[in-house]
Amino acid sequence: MTEQIVEQNVAADVRAITDRARRAARRMARANRAWKDKGLRAMAASLLENQDMVLAANAKDVAAGKENGTSASMLDRLTLTKARMQGLADALENLATLPDPVGNVVRGQTLPNGLRMRQINVPMGVVAAIYEARPNVTVDIAGLALKSGNAVILRGGTAAAHTNKALLGLLRDALDRVGLPADAVQSVDQYGREGANLIMKARGQVDVLIPRGGRELIQTVVNNSAVPVIETGEGNVHIFIDSSAKEEMSVDILLNAKTQRPSVCNTVETLLVHKDATVLPAVLRALNKAGVRLHVDERVQAMLPAGITATAATDEDWGTEYMDLDLAVKMVDSMDEAIKHIRTWSTGHTEAILTNDLGNAETFIAEIDSAAVIVNASTRFTDGGELGLGAEVGISTQKLHARGPMGLTELTTTKWIVQGEGQVRG
């Protein structure tokens, strides 16, 4: 009986949170750009003014993660530093410089009967996000939701509980100070897994749900949610080096794509190399020097430069998102073989080709069916901030509504406005 009462109380509390979010969303939908930008700048200033408090909270989460045997890649995502705090504040400031998507006219015309029709962007309403060990997401989604006129409900997971609590308090206080509803940013972290489950079932109260994290978390949300889900996916990212690729560019791009921050979803996980490419030895030497652990097929094994060791690759390697300093390497006989491999193993996130052949680049672009296709640049550019979207909610790997980096416009839907002067349908 006691457990039943507790469950009922949690359900009532979460329902109260969604009710407050819906009221806040109505107010946010009426907020003009100047007001929302003032809120973003207040949030950014608060993060920097109180960064020592946030970093102290984050240190508790990181220490607990180390104690619990959390992986190095997860710890990297969990950890905040002064530089990363500055980055979060800069992202909020940048959002304030971007155009307001709300009210943007997608299309419009005057019909022959005199009706004036237009389709405009409007806020989603209440956006929920479920994610893990990523305190930066707390700030990014709050900022994007604010600018796009939405309210947001967050479930950031126990691994970042202290950090997210500190961040949430600062964000809510900043909104309140500028006269925006603090309830535009709320959390169900205090209710643990049950809070997440209730949010997934809150159809009619929550308008859209965005999971962000590993495959297990994302699939759990996709398979169990009654709320419409925008699926952000894992990043089994590929780079194909064709026979015409230049050595210096190939080395620089592979090092950046694999080692700059290996724990994130746009890091390259598989390297495919054309059999006639001449750059492979230099690329392997550079990666080995940077501490990358190579998982290679038999043909690459036979070409390893002296002093470099590697593990024999298996099918498991081709399907793995390492999120660490590991890289699977395979030699292919043609671009068609490379494309076939990518189609077999890709998660639809990002694929890149390094080439000096325009025809090969155009073929790769046309035949690769992923959210982002890159030519002669690092896969690390598949990022909302890098692509001029400000921050991002995540990288959508689905094809409905949003695909690729999800910025402000992707947190809006559309509304049809039809204005007349007494017309009736005949």
C-alpha cells in the first residue's frame, strides 16, 4: 500500500510539473525576441558569475563517476571546466544574436477567392529531453527552448545530478529576474527513473520528447514513449579516403576527427581506404603516435608501418561506436565497396569522403543516406554551433520533421493562418 501511495504521489507531482510547463509555454509563445534574448544573456551571465559553485557540484559528480567505474568517454562528457563553462555561456550569447524563428513565414499567397494564406513557424509547446551524463545539454536545450518560445522539462540522469541541480537553479533564477516564467525550465530528476517513465507517458501534456545519449537510452525512449519522439542517434561515423586524396589533408583530418574529442557522437569510428590510396602509411603513423588503438582488416594489417601494432577487426568493430581512442580500418577495392560498407554499418549520422576528384565527391554525396555528408573536412563539424545554429538539441538521424543538427527551427512546428473577408466555400 505504501509503494502505491508513493507512486501516486510521484505521478501527481510530475503531472503538476507538466501543468506548470504548459502554462509557461503559453507565456513563452507570446514573448518577443528582445525579451527572450534578455533571458538568454541573463542565463549566460549567471553561469559565469556562479561557475565556481557549478564546478564544485560537477566535481562531486565526476568523483562519484570515477568511484563507480564510469568509462573515460562518459567522464569526459560529464566533466565541466572553466573553458567549457565559457563555451556554454558563449553559446547562449550566440543564440541571442540569431533570428527568432517564431513567426517566420514558410510560405504564403493570396488565393483567387481573396483569402490570404500563410504558413508560419510556431513553438512546439512543451519539449522534454531525456539524456545522461551531459550537463552541457541542460544549458543547450534550455537556451534553445527559450529562444524558440517553448517550455522544457529535463531528465538529466543521476550521473550528473549535482551539476544539473546547480545549473537548473541558475537558469530558473535568470528567467525570473527578467520577467520570464521560471517554469519554462523544469526537471524531473528528483523522481529518478519513474520520473522519466511518466514523462514518456505524458501524451497530451508533453508535445515532443528528445532522447540524447547512448543506443540503449535512445532505444528505450523510442520503444516505450507514448509522446512523439525525435530520435537522435548514435554516431558510427565513417571517413572514406579515395585514391586521389592528398596526404597532408588526410592526416590532419583523421587526427582531428578521431582525437580532438573522441567521446562525442561526431568522432570518426571507421576509416575506409581505397586500395590505390598512397596516404595510408602516413595516416596510420600519425594516429598511432596520437595514441589511437587500431582495429584493422587483413589487408591493412599487411601494410602496417614498422613498429605499429593493431588488433584484427571483426564485424563487431564495424558496428561499434567506440567513443574512445579506437578506430576500425578497412581497405576497399572501390568507392562502390566503401558505400556498400557504409550502408551496411552506418547509423545514419555523418559520413565523409577525402578526395581530389569532383566526380567521386558528387557520387558520394548522392549515394550516402546519412544526416550529414562531408567532403574534405573533419566529421567534427556536424555540430549545431559549428554550423551556425547556435547550440543544438542533438543530431537527429531520423527523416521526419528534423534531420541532422537540431537548432532553433527544429524546435518549432508550423501553423496555417487564413484571413478572409466573409468568404464561404461553394
